[in-house]
Amino acid sequence: MTNQNPYPISSLTKEDIPKVMDLYRSAILPVWLESGRDHNMEKVARTMEARLVLPDHSMFVVHDPKTKAVTGYLAWEKHEEHTSNHMIAHLRMILVDPEQQGTGLGRRLMEEFENSAKADNCTKILFDVVTGSPARQFYESLGFWHWSDYMEKKL
């Protein structure tokens, strides 16, 4: 696929967090509200800020050069898999502005993630995708395969 989205990818800064929260509200919050999933916007912002200084967490953003809005965001963390010798790159969140979907931006973020994970000696990528999510086809087009279902129980 030709890269149609020329916006550069950079590391998240504290100043980016309010803009990422704007993207969060437009890109994922409507889906979560529709499905009844819990969310706490203040906690999300606090968690982003706290993870800025953690060595095993990485967060990337893409800014629209004209509006300075964040149009893409990806967060991942590194940890050792408890059942093997793999070092895991765990995708925590990827967001793409709904108006930018289909432009290659999500693919570019995932490529940056994979390259960063390889450079950090990770040997496997893992993440959950909610059953029935249209994003599953996107991930499969990047070579990921489905091996488990997302399960949840509120206590």
C-alpha cells in the first residue's frame, strides 16, 4: 500500500495529552458508549502522563501539520511473557481520527510500533481485539492472526 498520509510520527509529550483525549473522544468513546464499556477519561489522561516516564512504555502521536490536532495515537508496553522466553510488545491502544481512516495512517502507526518493538528486542506482539470489531480485518491484513477471544466479567 502506498503511504498516502505524510504526517510525521513522534513520541507523545505531556502537551499532547489533551489533544490525544480529543481524539479518544471522537475515535473510540462512541464505540465504548454503544457497547456499555466502562471508561474514565480522567484516569486515561492520568495514566498517559504517568507512563511518559516509564522505560517499558512507548507512545506515538501523529499531528495534522495545519491544525496541530492529533490524528493518530499508539501506545504499547514491553514485558516478559510468563509462559515462554518471549519478550512481548503489548499493544495497549491505537486510535486513528475517523476522518483519517483508510489513508494508511493506522498502517504507518503499526509499522512504527513493529520497528520500535524489534529495536527494543521484542520477539512477539500481543493485544486484544473485541470480538466482532471491524479492526480485526485491519490487523489480519498486517499479518496478525486471531487466537483468542476477548473475555470480561465485572465483579
